[in-house]
Amino acid sequence: MRIGEYAPGGIDDRALLDDRSIRHDAPLPARTFSDSYQQEAEVLLQLGIGKPTIARAMQLARRNGTSIEQELLASGSIDADSYYASLARGLRVPFLSVIDNSLVSDAKALDSQLMQARCIRLNYINKGMLAIVPEARNLAALSRTFESKPGLADSIVVTTPTALRAAVWQTGTDRRLRESVTTLFEDKARFSARIVLSGRQGFLAGVGICAFAFSLATGTLTPTILHAAISLLYLAAILVRAAALVDRKRRRPELPVSERLPVYTVLVPLYREASVATQLVKALSRLNWPASRLDIKLVCEADDHATIGTIRAERLGSQFEIVEVPPAHPRTKPKALNYALAGARGEFVVIYDAEDRPHPDQLRAAYAQFAASPNDVVCLQAPLVISNGAASWITAAFALEYAALFRMLLPMLARRGMPVPLGGTSNHLRVAELRACGGWDPYNVTEDADLGMRLYRLGYKCGVIDCPTYEDAPTTFKVWLNQRTRWFKGWLQTWLVMMREPARLVREMGVVGFLIFQLLIGGMLLSSLSHPWLIMLLVTTAGYLALGFPPADSSEGALFLLDLTNMAASYGLFLLLGRVVMLREEKRSIGWRWIYVPFYWLLISVAAWRALLELPRKPFFWDKTPHVPVSTRETLRRA
């Protein structure tokens, strides 16, 4: 057929809804569709799609600012291959359901087709061809162009957006992989953790160690002075968290949500996650966002065949896309995110982990908050809520820790315009600014905290939203220790990167921001590393004081009171900050397990020391945290 001629049955009957009894050759009433959709609707009717189906899609298109065609494809009302094959027949050109990527030449500009699939050139031996993704609303004009330029149609083939993007992903694999690993280091080396310790830092560290040893040997620096310095820094780090208890969150006004929503990209890095893939797809399918404006990328390692196979077995909607990252070092989550970012079609992007179950309205809450925030707010952190607090004493302590961090500390920092150490998931970002700042650091194994600090250095702010993401904490000590060691190693990397040029860092962050950074990252590292030592000093001094030596009013006695205050505040704030924002069900799930908090702090110290020892040997090693689907976890817990 030619466009303008009626061809019933042009679309595979299986792709239609319940419109087989509708006459498709009836004239289209002018009042049925607005003028902007009239031509598109007529073409769709000629292809054999029923008027009720088109009318429903048109209502969605008008609300979402899309085309009828986009809504039909997104809803699954029509099969993409059948639909574009019909368009090809209408234009009298060949149709390709799969494109051989060896026919495509790579170039940086090729990535634009990942964001909006339009056309790519195919280099056949005897001539070049153009693979296009036509639109129904432009089909008549394209047909007239072919008529006015004889021979042009001989160099055109029609394909689907999925096939075109697949060819582009495969063609640019090597270049895109190289860029995902090297871009930040080559363009903004001062932000990259590729070099663990700069030459200047190494020199200063050596000088500092020698000076420290000399001071101890000569008595210039006494153990009492060292003890006092560490205890005071420990106390300062605690006071930052105590401020969150005083600076309670005010009730936010309801934010209006526009019906005309932008494209939102969801990136989910996956590695050896076949067991939770089905749960993940279900959770993402519940997101309250138009499918036609959703770009969900499941980012898998190309050699992780089990996960990829499980995902392919699911009935994925058109909003889903599997991105296969070629195996290469460093094998880290931020490298995979950088690779997928090249094809992000959205104005905004959110990161989720494999086990996450985000609240269905989280994207709308984030978009509304972005709309109501100043332009320098480029990132929003959603709270992470632990849903398996009852599984073990480790998960109970983890739940308290996350409640304090995401529902108390981070909101306080965001309200005060301070640097925010982001969580590893549920970060909502403006895509343009994320790309401008270099994306994620592929060499930093705690890429979230690093990105939060880097955004602040570049003059941006981070905010928070209330819509939660539910996830599971590690239930065993081994899994928890491996995960926490990686976190501490990444925080060490972040601190070293930030402190390469301290004077410049003060200028970029401001004095207050610089101090908050030191207390948040440096203070956390110091308190975790020194915690066992302070406990030992506390116990030893308590024994001496019980014997009357030294006197209670001596410097040792004063340090004992300071250490006692630090220990009590550490455990008390940990418990209080978490419980004050927990729901009744959360508190009930934790029960009496809060008594393990002191032991949990000691385990944190073990992880910190392990990270310190691992950093020089395996700085970029990513210890994978295994995940178990919710149903399996509940079965194991009951057993």
C-alpha cells in the first residue's frame, strides 16, 4: 500500500486490543481528535488500529505531551515489529527487525541515537543505506518526499527504535567503555580516585609520620595530649549528629505535580542478581509515571548470563532496556553507571539497587521537589528504609543506623545548605548537570558520597524528599563486614581526593562546608578507627580511678569524663536518632535487639581497620553484596 490508501489488517491482529469488530474504513469525525493529532490518527486508522484504541491513546498523548503512536507502543497495544513493518509497506521500502552492527561506523555523535532513535547510516559494500524510524505524523510528508525524489526510497530501510538502539550500543562498545573509565580522570583529574595517594600527599604523610614518631620519642607530644585531641575530635563529630536531633524537620507544604511530565531515566546496575530480577521488574513496573515517559535501563555485566537470561524471560514493557556493559577493570558500579549514562534519555535520572522497592510515587515527589527548588539543587536523596529489621540483631542495628542517617542527619544537612554524603541508591539527579560534573568516579568504591561532595565543591546543592525506598540489610556478619569494608574504603578514597589541595577545597566549599566535610567523613573515619582504643582507655582509667590514682580532678580524670561522655553519646544518639523517626511497626520489629548497639560499634571499627589495610593492596576491588528476594528471606526467617 501507499500512505493515504487504506490497508485493513496492516498490524498483526494479536497486537490489537478488543477492536476487531470496529469498522476501520469509516470516516474519522473531526471532533474526535484535535487538529494536532488528526493526521496521525488517520494514518493509524489506515493501518488497521481501531478508533477506541486510538482515542484512549490520544487522551494519554494529550496529557503526557507525547504522540498517539508513542502511547500505543508504550502500552503494548501494538507490537513494535508489526507496526513498523506496516509503515515500511506503506512507504514501499524494506523493513529490518535486526540491524547488523558491523554495517555501522562508530562516532561520538552516534550516541545521540541512543537518546532519540531516528536514523543511522548502514555501510553496505555496494552502496550506503539509511535505516530510519519513521513517525506516523510525518509519514505522509515522507511519502511525498519519496515521490518528488525518484530513487531516494531505494536507499531507505525502516527499523524499530529497539533495533536501532541495539545496533548503536553494540557499535560504540569499545569507545563508550573507554570513556566510562577515563573521562573523569582525563578531564577532571583532581576529582578522580584513580591515583590513591598523590605524590604530594605521600610526601606529607611520610613527614607527618616521622614528626609524630619524633614528638612521641622526645615527649613533645605526650599520650595525654594525643588522647585529648582524638577525644575532642570524636566529640565534635558526635555534636554534628546531635544537631539533627535539635533541628527537627518542619512539615513541608504539599507540592503541585504537573500532568505534563518529562522523560525520567531509571538506572539499575546489576551483577549476579538473577535471584532478585523478577522482584525488581515488578517493583519498577509499579512506578507511578507514564510508561511513554519512562526510560528504565537494567545495566548488566555482559558476561553475567544468568542475570541477563532471567531478565529476558520477564515480559518487559517498552520502557525497559537491557544495557550490557563489557567486562573490564575496574569492575565497579560507578563504571557501569557511566556506561549507561551515555544513553540516558531523561531530563532526570534516579539510581536504584537490585533489591530496592521504591515507593510508586517517588519519581513524582522528586520531580515536584525539583520544580519547587532553586536551580542549584541538582540532586535529591530519597530515604532508605530497612524492611528486614527483624531478621537479626545486625539488621536491627542497620535499620536504626539508616533511620538516623536518611531521616534525620541528611535532611538537616540539606536544610542548612551543607554538603550531603549521598546514599548509594535513590539519588535523583538532573542529567545535564551530572554529565557536566563528570558523572561518577569509576575508581571510587563509594561513588555516592564522592558525588555528593563533588557537587558541593562545584557550587551545587543536594536536597531530600520523603518518599522512601525499601531495601534489605545484610543478615550475616560476613556479608555485612564485606559491604561495610567497601564503604569505609570508599570514604577513605573520598577524603584523600578532597584533601589533595586543602586550601583550594576551603575556597570551593567555604569554611563551614569544609569543617562539616571534615567532621562527616574525616570524623566518621577517626571515630570508627579510634573507638576500640578509647574503650580500652576508658576501662583502664576507670580501674585506676577506683584505686584513687590518679585523682578524679586530674587531667586523666577529665579525659575519663570526656571519654565516658563520648561513649554514652555515641550509643545514645545512635539509638535515639533512629527510634525517634521510626514508625511503630519498625520499632516493634527491632524489639530488644537495640542492646547490641555497643557491639555493633565495635564491628564498625573492625570494618574501618580492615578497609585501611585493604586500600593500599586492593583500592578498586568491589566486594559484591549478595541479595535474596523478599519471599525467600521471609521463608528463611520463619524457618
